[in-house]
Amino acid sequence: MARRADVVIGSAFGDEGKGLITDVLAARDPGDTLVVRFNGGAQAGHTVVTPEGKRHVFSHFGSGTLSGAATFLSRFFVCNPVLFQAERERLQALGVSPQVFIDPRAAVTTPFDMFVNTALEQRRGTSRHGSCGVGFGETVGRSEAGTFTLTVADLTRADGEKAVRAIRDQWLPQRLAELDLQMTAQERATMLSEALFSKFMNDVARMLESSTLAGQQVLRLAGHVVFEGAQGLLLDQKMGCFPYVTRSHTGLRNVGALIAAAGITSLNVHYVLRPYLTRHGAGPLPGELAQPPYAAIIDHTNVPNPWQGTLRFALQNIDLLRASIARDLRHAELPGHVEVSKRLAVTCLDQVGDGVRFRQDDAELSAGPEAFVLRCMQAVGAHLARACYAPERSRCAYLALPRKQRASARPHSPLTPGTQRSAYP
């Protein structure tokens, strides 16, 4: 039987509102929905506000959790037991007991990865790469090197502690020497302490106790699957501006690998954007503004911090949006039988007042909020969109591109032969 799934992808540098859109999709039938984290790790920050006023910023758990949807942390997700347990406790304080499945092949971050990550980023000073400081990049690098890999499955084995000690006692000094980084006496005492090791292993045990290990066959058990991406297309490790990228595929590529054996034949791909561009961290931001473009912009999630600095702004660029989505579709590597319905989701429309300023065809233009959304849809060739006028799902409405505008919609760039067919509702 043919199955359709939803995919939520950030169209830019992250922070587009993916948590909100995932919550919208999961809330339709939360008891039969599985939210799949298909890239990234604990550096995600996806905000959900329920109609009742509960608010949570998701890092490890799917953004459908407050609605009651289960989460699957796929093999492309990097687990951080320390941060997993801390977030789980925050959810429990909200009265939520999340149901989580974890692929045993998922890589695991240790406190030693986190230390190297933060020390290296601090040394870069004004040349920082925009790291969030949670050890994601170091974990990926260590895993790719092969000698000191650590997966969730490893932690279930009798010699799991031995693998963690090897990372601490062998990998850590090797990596510090490779980077020419020195530990202070206090840092050395902390990193090599049994107290830190014991706490980490306790967090590991609690993560394993509160989750179920499962491979991607779990996708077949859910009636509705929502793939929730992290970061955005312009931070993709292959499509972003190196070195200011994340070490993962932020678009459709990982989704293609996960659906191959899940019986999913159709995807609704929701590319998420704000009516303005943001970047939280180092790296280029085309057309960067000295100040936020609208006085009503409020962001309680992306607050100034030592790792990413202050949230930066630019006008939304429809040409960049179109190019990014087209490039993602070209490089998706989806199974040949999969049909894609390309959609948009525009958040934060309540912050722009009566008009949106944006760039298109090398000109600065303006339009009302709804007209702006329709213009984006026409540019990227999407016939459906969600327009969101508040940070919670009750203020998100569907927009359909009028049929007379569909004929003139710009098609995306040609796809690589055999990767997919496109179908629009």
C-alpha cells in the first residue's frame, strides 16, 4: 500500500520555525504519529508553544512530543546522553512523558567531545565557525575516523564502559595534541575524574532505560511519519559555505535513505522560512542588516550566547530561497519511485505588520504578508503553503496558489535523472 509522509526542512540558516510546523503536522493524529529526527543532534533548538501556553525548546526529542507523538532518533542523529537526560527532566516538569525509539547505530557524544569542541571554538576567537558547543562536530569527526567510534549499541554491551574510557584516556590526548590544545590543571582534573565518568555512565543508563532501541523498521509501525530536519539548507555540509556549516545533510538526502525500506512512496516536503533571514552564529549572511528589519521581532529562543553571539538579520531573498530548494531536490537521492509534493511554510508573519520587505531579481520589493507568501510559492513552484501568524499551531492557515498563477510559476532546476518525480496536489 502506498504511504505518504511529511518532511520538515529549514530553507536557510536554521531557526526558521521547524518546531512549529512539526507540531502542526503531528497534532493532526498524535497517537499514530512518529516524528523522525534525521540529522543533527543536541544543537537543535526547535520551539513549540501549545494552544494552552506550554512552551519547550526541543533538542533531542521530536517537536510533536507536547502533542503526544513519539520520537525516533535515527542512525543519522547524534545522541548526547547528558543533554538527553536534562531535556527529559524539563519535559517531565511540564507533565510530559516522551516515548522515544533510538536506532542502535546512532553515534554518541561524550563529555570529552564537548570539551574539545568548546576549547577549539574558544581558541578561534573572532574566526569562530559558529559552533553551538555541544560536541556534535567532534563526535562526527571521531566516528568517521573509525578507531574510537561509539554508538548507542556499544553502550548496551558489557564492554561499553571500556569504550568510553578509551575515548577519555586515548582519543582525548591524541585529539588535543593534533589540535595543539592544552588543558589547564583544573580542566585535566575534571576531564579525568571518576566523578565525571560516573555521571556520564549514569546518564547513559537513564537514557537507555527511558527509550526503546529500534531500527528504521519502526517507521512501518506508524500511520503518520513526520521527518523533522535540523539546521537549514544553507548550513548543509555539502551545500553550505565551508567552514561555516554543520556536519550533516540538512535536506532530503538522509530521508531518502530512511524511507527506502519503509514503504513510503510519497513525500509532502515543507520548506520552512521566516519572512526575513536570520543567522545565529558566524558565517556569511547575504545582505546583512545592522538592525532587525521589523520592530515587532521577538525571539525568546535565539538569545545572545557566548558560542553564537547575537541573532543576525537580513531581508528575505526569494532568489536564494528558490536556488536552495532546487539544489536540495537535485541532490536528494530519493528512490526512483518516490513522488514529491513541494510546499512552503512561512512563520513569524505576525512580526512584519502590514508589509514584508524582501529581495528578488536584485531589487528590494515589498508586499503584504499573504501576497509575499504567494510570491514565494510562485517562485519555487509550490502550490500549497502554511502561513503562520503566531508561535502556536492554531494561527497557521493553508494558502493555495491560484490556478492562474500556477502556469507562470517558475519551475525548479532540472532534477538528476532517476532521482524522483514531482507531483503537486
